[in-house]
Amino acid sequence: MSKEKTPRRLPDNEAKAVARMLRVSPQKLNLVAQLIRGKKVDKALADLEFSRKRIAFDVKKTLESAIANAENNHSLDVDDLIVAEAYVGKAMIMKRFSPRARGRSGRIEKPFAHLTIVVREITGVPAGA
């Protein structure tokens, strides 16, 4: 008498991973996400490994999680995976105040962001992709 299992939202050849509340502005995170969109996962991991951006470490962890989900949960071949989607969403913004000149206060905003990475299995991927 339990309720039915929720149908899968992604196609059978895709897997995803989500990182929430990353302490970086969405604009800066999107620069790193842009770096890996459409690439094969091994090339994307190499690009993130040698990126000089601080947030590249968290993006790499999320991509590795998506690869592990594809391999273990959905039985996809790791060698045929590409980064189908990598998109960024806004999360909360912490507001802080700092003293400024002449008795005023300045507002400091500390933004957070969400990152979603979807990997897709492509059969017969060309070598340069």
C-alpha cells in the first residue's frame, strides 16, 4: 500500500550531481562551469585540475560525483561520458555591515550559489570532442 516510485526525470543515458550552497558568486562559478560544458569528462577533469580558480576544486568534486553516479547507479560507461549540462543557480546572500567614514555603514554581500552537472553517455564519441 505504499505510493508508487517517482519516475526518473532524466533519460536513461544521463546522470547528475548537485552541489548546493557553494560560497562563491554565481557569476564567478559560471566562468568555471563554462570551461567544462560539452567536453569529455576526462578532459574536463584535467582542465579543472589545473585551473587557477579557487572554486574549481568544488566543481571538480561535483563532476566526480556525477561520474560516480553514472557508473554505480545507472551502469553507464565512464569512457563515453560527456558533460551535457553545467548550470549555476543563485542561492542566499549573507548581508553584513562594515563601518565606513563619517559614521556611516557599508553593506557587504556574501553570495552563495548552486551548481548542477549532468553527464551523458554518448556512443561513438569522436576523439577530439
